[in-house]
Amino acid sequence: MPETLTPACAATRDWVEGFVVAHNVCPFARRELVGETIRFVEVAASEWEPALEALIEECRRLDATPAIETTLLVLRPGLEDFDDYLDFLAVAEALLVEQGYEGTYQLASFHPDYCFDGAEQDDPANFTNRSPWPMLHLLREAGLEHALAHYPDPEAIPERNIERMGQLGSERLSAELAALRGQVPDRD
């Protein structure tokens, strides 16, 4: 489903291809990228209400368009502060439940400053959830369950990713994300 992408969405697509797929962070991403079943949407998140409305609109789009497997909502500007992003994520997850989407869609979270609870900020493991910009990954639960059922030892994916990020190192990973962000001018 080729679409004209905003510069941030094009850089996000480059991140999926050059980081997520290239480092095999998600073993299912390549298939969706090649099949063009990933939708990329840039959403201003400086005001939460319109951003949350956009999230529900994307759920409805997925309801109506089975050819789209997943949507990446690039949240910019807004939510640059990781704690603010986590607050927004909690509201977004509650909204999915409230709107009857629990069990249908799930959110995966990504942020440039993602830091797992209890981890040091410079721990390379954090890069499994770092992205050029704050974003929400809206996934079809049925598609995810199907993919996991046909993948050997899916429980090992997080540990394998942490090991791979450790091999690459924080300095290299930071440079890769900075290069992607540098492709796109800041928005006000």
C-alpha cells in the first residue's frame, strides 16, 4: 500500500528497514515491510486529545482495512519527555480498553529515550524500544498470535535482542538513531 510519506514517516520506515529488520529486532517486521502492510502516520501530540482521537481513528481504519496489518503512529511534535510519553501511553492503553479494542489491538511503545525500569539510561538493551521519535505501534492481536505460533521459541526474542544490542553498543546505536532524526527538520 504505497503512500506518500511525510519526512518523519519516511525516516521511520528507514528505521524499520535499517534498524528493526537489519538487526532482526522483530523477526516479523521484514514480511510486513516487504508486503507493504505497515501504515505510517505522523500525528502531532502536543495536545493529547487530538492524538488520542487519531489513535482510535487508526483502530477504525484497521477494522475497515484488513490489508493493513499494523500502524506506526509517529508522535511529533510532542511527548519528547519520556515520562510524559509514559503518561500518554497509559491513557492510550486505557482508551483502547474503553473503546472495546482490548484483545483486538495492542500497543507497543517506542521512544528515543526509552529506558526500562531499573536499567541505566546508557544500557544498550534500551535500544530494543528506542526509535527516532516517540511512537505507538498499533498491532493486530490476531496477526501477532498467528506469527508467534509459527515462530520457534518466541520467548527467546527479548533475550536475543538484548544480547544483540549489547554487541552493537550504545554509541553505535545512538548514532544510528541520530542519523535518522537528522534527515528530518524539527517541527514546532
